[in-house]
Amino acid sequence: MARVSLSVSTVKPLGDRVLIKISESEDKTPGGIFLPDTAKEKPQVGEVVAVGPGKRSEDGSHQTMEVNVGDKVLYSKYAGTDIEFGDEDYILVGEKDILATLG
């Protein structure tokens, strides 16, 4: 089996998919209590690092995407496919799974 080396710059999402770099989860609660790794929830916020060309309409043209590279977004908790490049965590989601842009 051949081994393929990938980096974020070589990944180009297809269709209406978006590659998001997952933000780090909080180590401490607002009250000052430190959380162990087992108690941390999966973050739902991240930064868009790659965007596909958009969904195809009936006439064959691409619909423009509502998010752009660099946008901070809130995405659905159980959406997408988790991907790991080196020590960074990413998630590949469909545009419909992005709930809001932040900031």
C-alpha cells in the first residue's frame, strides 16, 4: 500500500464542502475549574481554511458559497468528517452544516 503525504494546502474540497481548522477547547471553566481531557467537549467553532467551488445548480453552474477562507464559523456538533494533519485537527463539513459565521 502506498503512503501519501498530505498537507492542508493540497486539500481542495469538492462541491459545497468546507475544510475547517478546529479551535482549541477550553482548559478551564469560566469559574476557574480546570478540566481534564476526558471532560472536555468537542469544540464547534473553527476557522475556514479551504472552500469547494459550490453546489451545482440545475443548469450546471456553481452556486456561490456563503463562507470564505478565513471566516470563523460555528458548525453542527455531529457534522462532518474529522481529519488530522500532523498535530492539527480539522473537520470537513457540507455548507448546510455551518450554522453561523462569527465576528
